Amino acid sequence: MDDPMPITRDLALPLSEIALRASRSSGPGGQHANVTASRIEAVFDVAASATLAPWQKERIRARCGPRVTAVAQEARSQLRNRELALERLRERLAAALAVPRHRTPTRPTRASRRRRSEAKRRHSQRKQARRRPGGGWE
């Protein structure tokens, strides 16, 4: 349980900062589901983390809230659901920390402007060809 969970290239969270809770899974499953606690809920408290920098805490809090939660109950095995819940938590944290690239605005090329004006001219001619000869307002 001491292995750090990699979030990004530069960040890995120790599993001691993630609270794992097991409970009974919902849905069908017969006798097995009624007696095993295979549903896993992974909870990460952002404010209590000693690993995250203040700007990372603020970014995660703004996007996901003060607590980030992931639940898994698809598998019959508690171990597999634990892996799934931790992977979902990792994906949420990585998405919250991702900084979108700045888009540099570009201008249309001369060729694209020419194609656009030619398409507009063809469209206009097509519509003029549909009109009645002589104006059509008489």
C-alpha cells in the first residue's frame, strides 16, 4: 500500500492519502453478492494532501470539488474493483490537472478566402437561375 500511484509524469500520489471503503455491491449476483463486500469507493481529500502543491490543490478543487471520488462495482472480485476505482480516480485527477494548450489564432489563407467567395458566387448564381424571368414581382 506504499506504492505511489502515478497521476502525471511529474506527480505520484501515495496510496496512504486515498481512503478506500468496501461495501456490498448493488444489482444481481445471487448469494455471492449478498455476502461479499466487493464494491470499492476510492476517496481523495484534496485539502488534506501533503503531496500536492497549492496551485494543484486549487485546480483540482475548482474542477472536481474538495473531495474526488471514484466507485467500482462491476467485477465480482474486490481486488479487481479496487484496481478499477483507483484507475478511475487517477483519470479524474489527471484530467483536472491537465492545462489546455493555448490556441494561437490564425488568419484564413488567400486560397481559402478565394474558395469561399467562389462558393458564394456559385450559390448566388444557382439561386438566380431558379427565379422567374422578368423579375417575378409583376
